[in-house]
Amino acid sequence: MSNQSYYVSGNTAEGLLNYLPSNIEGLNRIIVLKHPSETIKTNVIKQVLKGYTSKYKLEILKSSYGLNYLDGVIIREKSLAILSDRVAFKELNHTIDIDLRTMIGKRRGTTEDDTRNMEKCNSIVAQAHKNFAIGLKIHDQLEAIYINEMNFERADQLTNDLIKELLQNQKIQDRQAHVYHRFFGTNTADGIVNEVPHLIENITNVYFIKGRAGTGKSTFMKKVAKACEQHGFDVELYHCSFDPNSLDMVLVRELDLCIFDSTDPHEFFPKREGEIIIDLYKETVTPGTDEKFAEQIHSINKHYKSYMKKGIHDLQKAGKYLEDNEQKYMYTDQEIVRAYGLIKGSV
């Protein structure tokens, strides 16, 4: 079966955000894996994936730490989530805690070493968030250039035309729609990563929203999402990991529909029938704006991206402290399989 990958946590200009609650709301069972090692928890989650992937459609929660880690897996057909304690909240209902420390992972060194490493790691991650916040403030200057050249009536017309096209033949569902909040990618020690190709690969109707900062891409998507929600369709909202108040993607599976911000650093182009570009710069901005403000735009771009690079560099440094801790744990494949057996016995 086709699995789905996304992030519930992300390193943003507002700090580390966690959108887990909307994704596990209503689930009957939540298993929380407890262990200081992200590698051990990840390997147990991978064992779960191996055991269930042929039977169910899985939602794989990627980790904002980097590509080597996972935060959990959701199996909606079983009304079940298996989560790392890194993203799980203490207030969660229907939880079963499994303390992996009692069965996996001999360690070298002292716990004081681990504590110092994680304090350094968390401190550097916090510095990364500050750099992203500074970058976002500079980026706002870029938005102002294009906002002043926008034709807002034309933008509204484009939005209303698409909503009409998508929903005019759809009956309003007699149900309360559910809205999921997620990230399709984030800033990590491995750089800026995303799951866009994976998320759109099985969707028929895909709209690639092009434009510039401030040309209304997020507003466009928010209005489409709201209209779909009001029709009773469940909506997946993928927030921007730079500015989480903005949207980068709307996915409505009941309509086989995806609309996403297809600009740097997640720029893609149509490859299949049913994939369409909507360019808000061409449609709504005064022609020649790029050329008129070219020098100013280049300067602002260079300035804000310098802080993004600083933030990524911080995350890379923080990742080294995390990795130092991870390498202190020794475990066997048999221990991982035994932990998986305990999970199966709990569900």
C-alpha cells in the first residue's frame, strides 16, 4: 500500500513547533516510546513499518532532527499511533508508555555527558531559530516590494474562479470536516528537506503556485482550503517551516487535489497530465516589477538567505552533539525485534 510521509514538528522562525495534536485527534490508542536515544526509537519505529506496511496505509512522521530519525507512525485503520516521546505530549489521552530503556541499549560514558551534550544541542538549536526569525524580518522587506505592485482584485478573481471550478459540482457534505496541520518539510541538520514529490505522486489534480514573496500564494491557498472545509471535506494544511503563519500546501484527498507553493526552496514543475501552473506574479503584479527593483530585490534576497544559512549551520552543529550521544548506545537487532513484539502485544 502507498504510505504517506510528512513532519509534525519543524524548526521555524517561531521556534520548534509541534502540530501533532490535530493528526492524532480521535485515535483510540497511542503508544509512546521512551528512550534517550533517537536512533533506538527510530529503529523500533522502522520495525513497526516493516511489520505493518503490507497490511495498512501508514503515515510516517519524519523528524526535524534530520533524515536519520523518525518521530513516529500513525495507522488510522487501527486507530493507532506509535510515537517517540520527543513529540508526544504528557496530556495525551489513551496512551500506553513503553520504556525501551529496560530492554534496549547498553551505553558508554555517564549520563552527565549526555545531559551536557543535549544542553549544548538545545542551546544551538535555539540560536538557529533566532537566525530564522531575523531572516524572516528581512524577508518582509521583500514582500513589501511586491505587495505595493499587486492587483488584489485580480488575485481575488483568480481565487474565486478556482474555487468555483473545484467545487461547483460537489455536494456539500453532511459532516464536520477535519483540518490536519503539518509540515511537508523543514530545516534540519541535513539542510532544507521536503516530501513534496512523495505527497503529490498519487494525486491527480495538482496546482503548482508560482509567484514572488508577497504575491498572495498563501492567502490564495488559505481561501481554497476554507472553501473545501466549508463543503465538508477534510483538509491537510502544510505550514511553511520558515514562516508557519503562511501555508505551503493544501491537500484535499476526497477531491484528489493538491495546491502548493512551488517556489524556492521547494520549486518543482509539472510532469504529468493534470498538473497545472498558476503564476501569481504574471497574473497579479505590475509587469516589469522584477526589473524595476532588481538591485533592491537582489540585496534583500542575499541578506535574508545569509541568516537562513546561519540557522542551517547552527542545526548542523547541534546535530553533532546529538550524534555524539547516539554513538554511545549499543544494541542488537534482536533487541529491536523484541521491542516490536512488545508493541504488537500492546495493540
